[in-house]
Amino acid sequence: MSIASLCSLSTAAPLVRKNAGHSRIIDDLRQTAVVIVIAFVVASIIGVVTALPTVAAADSGCPTDSDPINTDRPNTTNSALTVPYGSLQVENGVTWTARDHSNVIDGSETIVRLGVARCTEFVLNVPTYFYSTDSRLSSGFSDVGVEVKREFPLPHDFTLAATAGLFFPTGAKKVSGPGYDPFLQFPWSKGIADGWSVSGMFTVIWFPSLSQRNPTFEPTIAIGRELGPRADALIEYVGDYDHQRPSQILDTGAVYRVTDHQQIDFQAGFGLNSSSLDHFFGLGYSFRFDRLF
């Protein structure tokens, strides 16, 4: 489940049917302006850090084009690794979700990741189409989003990254809501031993047009296991916490690298409480092109 899916599925509920009075519009515009400024400042800080010509950056241990593909799919926890400098990576998928006795199929969940500098990538979240099999949930495209991600390799096989992003209100209002949705993410990972690893991510999302949900926090934690040189499996917990009842999900997934530049994956999970989705299943395919510049 990507952050685009989180924003879309969460606003597909009756929350989007809100009053549109003049005062509410003014409040939404003010909140939007504030969060856009915050997101811009954070992105600028990341950009400044990226531009610092330190020797450590040259020998940081960030991925190169000799490393195999590493994706943000299939789980919610994004990889703490960036794509290599000069590489273009495209990740795609389709997911079937059951929620409130309704079924939703979405695709293609495409994100485009471009290595724009050492340890730094630019990400484009392409709108995903959500198709509801009945009238209980809405159908339509999600918003387009952009983000900048900076990787910080640390000692003892620990990796941390920081991401600042913003979704623009380009999609269907009943699917994604009417406003801008800025967010911050901090994915991390730690190798343990004998092919085992632990990873997680902390996300803060702001919905200016849905003040009752601000801010929404999403912590995740996952345990991964290598299954040979080309396959990995994981199990993950995802929680979404706002001023309403939290939703909690337990999911599992696996990836298989067909080549060093191509990967297929699957994911499956279910909700742990009544405010969560019922269950979901997804498939994905990703690929990478190197040395574009």
C-alpha cells in the first residue's frame, strides 16, 4: 500500500462529504499555505544537505549501478536506499482491496524514481485509478505527487533516509480529496545477521481540507528475510493514527529479482480492527535503466 493509496482510500469514506462554506474555504486555504511552506522549507533543507560537497558523500556507500534493483514495493515501508545516480527506476502494481463489504481494484500504482545526485533521488507518483465494484466507494484517479529523498548511510549496517513530498489536487475529489497533501517520511533499515533485517518508516501526513485528520501519523515496522541471492520475504505492521480511531494492518510480501534490473513482487494483508480495510492482495513489476547521464 503506497502513500497514494493511503491518501485515496482514507478519503474515499464519507469524510469527503463536508460543508463548503466561505469560512471553511478560507481556513482550508490558510492551512494549505502553511503546510506548503513547511514542505518547501524541509525540501530546501534536504536540497542544501544534498549539495554539500563533502568527501563523505563520495564514499558514502550509497547504491551504484552495479547493485541489484531495490524497490519501495511491495510493502508500505519504503526502502531506505535511493536509486543509483543517473538511473531511472519504474515501479508498478495492481491491488485488489476489500473494505466495508465493497471491492476496489487499483492500478497501475506507478512511481518513477530518478537518481539526480549521489544518495539523492526525485520521485514522481503517477496517478493511480481506483475502480469500485459498487457505489459504496468512489471510482477515479488519485492525485499526482512529487517527492525528494535523501539517503544517509550510517555505521553498523544502519541506513536512514528523509523524504519530503507533496500531492497536488489533480485527481477525483471523492477519491483523493480536494486539497494539497504534504508529507514527510523517514524510512530506515538495519541488517541483523544471516540474511535477516529489520526496517521501518515514520510518516507524517497533513490533509488541509480534512482538519479532523490532521496530522495523521503512520508508523511501520517490518522484518525481512533473504531467500537466496534473488528473493526476499517480509512481514509488516502498519498503523494510521489521527484524531479518530486508528487503523492497523498486518501484511506480508515477497520479491523475486528476475535479473539485476527487473523484479516481480506480491503482497497480501488484512486489517486488525474494524476501522481498517478488510483484506488486500497485490502484484507488481519493476525495472531500472542505468547510466542515463
